[in-house]
Amino acid sequence: MDGNGRWATRQSLPRIAGHKAGAESLRRIVSAAPSFGIETLSAYAFSADNWKRPPSEVAGLMALLGWYLHDETPRLLERAVRISVIGRRDRLAPSLIETIESAESATAGCRSLHLRLAIDYSSREAISRASEARSGFAELLPVDLLIRTGGEQRLSDFMLWECAYAELIFTPRMWPEFDAKDLRHALADFRRRDRRFGGATALPPPPPPQERWLR
């Protein structure tokens, strides 16, 4: 979900307007995802490094996240979308934590799509916690396809372990511009790729001898 601020700047709008437009884009993608056969969709909403941004922008983002979770929960229920939040919660405001837990509880039984929203998330911290937990890495779900908008070509501390064999797509499209058509094109690209997982590409068998003689 990269490029919200830059999109807003190009539109001569405040950065928070870009984040609001990004929330609308997420709504569109969540609505379209099940029709493309997507079962789990993870979105990077706020990284652990985003605390370095100006306090006014951080406050606006936190308010927007609370609004999105509160306002979107009825729609998620209508579409049978389960939402869960990954990342730290100890640095979030109690009101936001309450909103997160309420949304998670309300949608826990939904099965059309699992939307995982990463808030105050760091992959390095997640790997460290997983290595210390009894369950190890059992809860770190492998990623098949990672799409990064905004023109940057890096993972930026997002699901580093889970993306070990992920197919990567980097697009110059800013996140507020990204829509269902872009998602469809990315999935078509993904399905054309030869995913070997460290193995070798299987070559087609040679034709029978009689076919070779006829050529």
C-alpha cells in the first residue's frame, strides 16, 4: 500500500488525503479479491518504522485506521470477510486496540476472504518473536505473490520469512490508483511464471520415433 503521500502531493493535496484515498483503494481490492480466487490478502498499513514520520501524520494515520476498522466491519460481514491485525499492539492507543479486537471478534467466523492488516508491523520483530515462541514459525503463512505499488523495488521489512518463495511484482502505480484491473493483470502475470521452488523446470517428453520420422 505504498505511494499514498506522493499521490496526494502530485494532486496538490495534504498527505492525509492520500491515506484516505488509499483506504478507499483497499476497500475496492478487498471487494474484488474473492472473485479472483484469493483466499488471504495481507496489506501493509503502518510499519514499525512509520513512527518516524511527523507526529501530525502519525496521528492522522492512527485515526484513519480506527475509522476504517469501525466503518468497514459491517461491509466485511456482508461479504463474509474475516479481518485480523498483525503487528505490535502495545504502542497503539487503547481505543484503537478496542476497535481492532471488536472487528476481529465480529468477523471471526467469516470465510470468503481473510484480510490481514499489518499495523505497527516489523518482519524482523515477527521473526524474532516466532523464534522464541513454542509454536516457532507455524503462524507465519507463506506468501505466493507480493505486489508493491509506488515504484519502489524492495520489501521494506514486510513478511521477509513468508516471502522466501514469493513472486514479486513492482508497479509504478501509486496505491490510491491501484484497482481491480491492476490486480487482475498482476495475477495473470503471476500465473504465467514457472514456480520451481528450487527445483528444475520439467522438460516436455520427446515425441515418439514415428513422429520424428514424419518430419
